[in-house]
Amino acid sequence: MNKLIGYLRLMRPANVVTAVADVLAGIAVAGYFIQSASGNFGWGEQTQMLPIILLCISTIGLYSGGVILNDVFDAELDAKERPERPIPSGLISKKGATIFGGIFFFIGIFSAGLYNPSSQYLAAAIMFCCLVYNKFLKHSAIFGPINMGLCRGLNLLLGISIIPSEIQHWWFLAIIPIIYIAAITMISRGEVHGGNKKTLYFAAAFYIVVISAILVTAQIKGNLLPSLVFIIPFTLMIFTPLFIAIQQPIGKYIGKAVKSGVIALILMNAAWASAFGVLQIAIFIVILLPVSILLSKAFAVT
């Protein structure tokens, strides 16, 4: 039982839920849930659930594989800074964790490939970016946050790939998750030894850019009012702990800011779905929020 819990801890279950929210938001952006005049996809019989399920399984596999191997590459560092983690504590071996992560990566790419080649290419790109980050760029002050953000941006595109032709129309939206995750990664630098106020202010500026982009998109799409229902709590959730961390940039408060930033991805994705006029999916995504919060109480987010 202890080993099972150890493997679950490696997966970061609360974070995995946010990855599913990324894909659902991407599916909403693609217009898969909207009944168009040309009769593409809608809520009736034309909506196929299998592609949604496959892409959700794919992102679960990819995210889990990425964070599991993150702990494999960090085993020596964690032995000094976080000896309670599954690998440095001896609960899970590095070999066992490596195989576990590889299985999830396979599931992620295989599931995407069952749907279409575009999804599989994106899944492979996500895996590649995860490995590059874990092995080479994690400690890079500039390229590390960008690379981590790219993983999330590609994850949004994975959802959009449910209608492959829509990727060329909305690829630039992947820039927003890149900026957002880059901000969280910048904040997380001080989680162990304390942070730098200047870095936290930069992260706050990135947050403002993200919120502005969602607001502008919602306004253009004519869905600003319903989107505010999600954007306002999203803003409060990310800025409240960040302001506290700016006042007292110690590990305890920075950790809370990081945790809130990760879980708030669910609200951000709900805001995207609402901005594109798919309120039902936005509400469904929000339902994932208490699930992620509950899991975050049992399993570490970072």
C-alpha cells in the first residue's frame, strides 16, 4: 500500500486534473461542442465522446510521465532538499520510477495516435519538451520557464487537435499558457530557499498579460460577461497568495503561491471555454476545481 501511495505521489494527481482541463479548453476553442450552420459538431448525436476520452487519456499519460521523470532526474537534489519524496526516501527506486514514467508516456502518445496523426505529433512534442526540460533546462532562469510553459501550450493545442484544421487558426493561443506557466516557474524558484521580490513582480506582470488576453478574446467573441464569472475568481486565486509572497518572500508563502497558480489553471481553462461561448464545458471544467483541491491536500503539487 505504501508503494502504491508512493507511485501516486510521483504522478501529482492534483496537477493531472489541470492537464485534463487544458485539453477540454482546447476542445472548446476548436468548436467541437458547438453546432455550426454547416453541421460540423454539436451536443447531439454528432458529438462523439471517444475523441474527447482519447485526448484526455493522452494528456493524463503525458503529464504523469513528465512529472514522474522530473523526480527521477531530480533524485540527487531531492535527497538534499526534499528527502521525504518517494525516490530519495527509498520508497520507490529510480529504475521503478523510470519504467513507471515511460509507461505513462507510451499511453499518452498511443492514445493520441488512436485518434489522428496531428494529435500524436503534438503528444510526441509534449513528451520531447518534458524530457528536455527535465534533463537540460530546469535550472535555466530564462529557457526553463519558457520550456515548461511550452508543455502547457502544446497541451492546449492537443485539445484543439480534435479538429486538426483548427490548429492553424488558433495556434497562437498556446502563447498564453507559455506566459502563465513561465510565471509560475519563476515564482517556484524560491520555494525552497526563499524568493526574490523582483522576480515575483515580473511574475505578476505576466499574470496581468494572461488575464488581459482572455478578456480581449472574450470581448471579441462577444462573451465577456459570462467569462467574468470565471476570470474574476481566477484573478483572485492567483494574485492573493502572490501578493502575500511579495510581502514576505519566504518558502512557505512562495509554495502557496505556486500551488494556487497551478490549481488556478482550471479556472483559466474555464475562462477560455466561456470566452469561446461554450458555457456548459466551462462549468464542467470548474467542477474539476474542488477535485484538484482535494487531491492537493493529499498529494504535493510541486
